[in-house]
Amino acid sequence: MDQLAEEVSRISNDTEFNTQKLLDGSFSGTFHIGANESQNLRLSISNMSSSALGTTAKNVTADEAGTVVNTGNSFSDGVYNVTAEDEKYYLADSNGKNVASSDDGLTFTSLTVEGDTVTFTDEVLSGTVAIKGDAAVGSARVANNGLEAGTYKYDLTNQQLKDKNGNVVATDSVEAGTFVALDGTTTLFTVSDALRDGASVKVGGVDVSSQKAADHSITVINDAITNVSNERAKLGATQNRLDHTIKNLDTSAENLQSAESRIRDVDMAKEMMEFTKDSILQQAAQAMLAQANQAPQGVLQLLK
């Protein structure tokens, strides 16, 4: 699921035509379809990334778990794994045995020793956590507000979060632990403790770790398919509109050319008729002139 979510985002970020990005939400094209100024048709394509479609995880998992403020005697030093099931969180030891449970991911109550608990300053909702004395280093989950599916690394020197290709996707230069998108306005996620250098930040796809989560994911994925279908329908309708516009412009161009031709070109039938009429009149005039010239000649012959 995580890889599929990453692939959706990759397609969204990489799809382009003539150097223009098409599916990342930035494309807005203007087509001039009329003979005069401002006779345009505008087309924009929505963001088709996994985050925009809602198919990324709602939480960011960061390599930081905060500090243990209280550890019960039953929790020995070691590495524990945190899983979620049926709206509860479980702490499992290195053998995979659940040793504690929690409703909020902060306070875990021992399943073996009554009343024994371990409390973290930050939510530990998934991943691993290493407990040693009164300290813990592991993964904490916080709300994801737009970070795409994938694995990111934190560069403490430059206070930047980078993707696997080294591209900067967010910064925490304003406030430690608060990561803001490159537009400077969108807060992607916030952790209560500043991340250490090289810390890993992970965002997966929709949650299918439990039956209940997978059941909810059906609706999420269906909504994403609906959004893609709606966008394709919009593009198809615009394409049909442009096809009709092209046909209409072709007809207008043909009519304009015909009108110009009537003005510029001669009407051969009419001109031939005029030519024939003028020719007949000319011949008749010549015949009459010839007859008129013969009459004086006859009188002269009589006089001789």
C-alpha cells in the first residue's frame, strides 16, 4: 500500500508535456478559440497526488519518541515494538509478546503486573521504541497535513527535510519541530521535540493494518477513484468542446473564404454573357455601317 501511494505521487509529480507539469495541480492552460481579443477557453487540472486524493497515511512517523517520565518495574531496558489494533496500542517485547496496552499512545499499562505503567511525553502509536532508564528513542506519529507518501531525511545543518532524491520538501527554520512546505504557508506536520540530524520521516499509504482500518480504507480508495474519474470526465468534456469549436471554426473559415472568393473572383457565366452581347452589338453596328456606306455609292453610279 505504501509503495502504491508513492507511485501515485510519482506519477503526479513526473507527468509532463513539453516541460509543463500536468498532474501536480500547477497546470492552467489558455486556448485562444475566437477571432478577437479575450475569446479564450481556460483549462486547469487538479492535483492528482496521493496526498490530494487522500490515499496517504494521516500520520507522519518520525524517528523521535521523547522521554520516559515514569517507568514501572516490569519494563526492563530493551527495544519494544508498538502496534495498533481495534483502537488500542500495544507494546510488545523483543519476542513479539504484548506486555502493555494503551488507549492514547502515551501511557501503557502492563498486561502482566497490575498497575504498572510506562508513560511517554509524546504519542508512540507505531514503530519501535528503545527504553533505557528514563529515556526512550524510537518513532512518534503526528498528524500529516500534506506530506506525500515516501521516506524523508532530516538535514539538521540546513534545517531541511529532503526526499530520497535529495530534493527539499520542507523546512523547520521558523520553529524547531514545525515543518512548513516550500510555499511558506502550509504546515505539513509538527513534532514536539526537534528531530536529530539524519532522522527518518516516513509517510505510508492508507492504513490496512487492521480489519477496521482496512474497512475504512475501502471508502477512502473509492473516493480517490471517483475524484480521478471526475477529472478524466472534465478533460473529456473539454476535449469534446474543443472538437466542436474546431469544426465550427472550420465552417466559419470556409464561409469567409467563399465570401472573399465572390468578391475577388469573376463570375465566368455572367462575364461570357456580357461578352457575347457586346460582340453581337459590335457586329450589328458594323453591318449597319456597311449598309450605310453602300447607299452613297449607288447614287454616284447613277450620276456617272
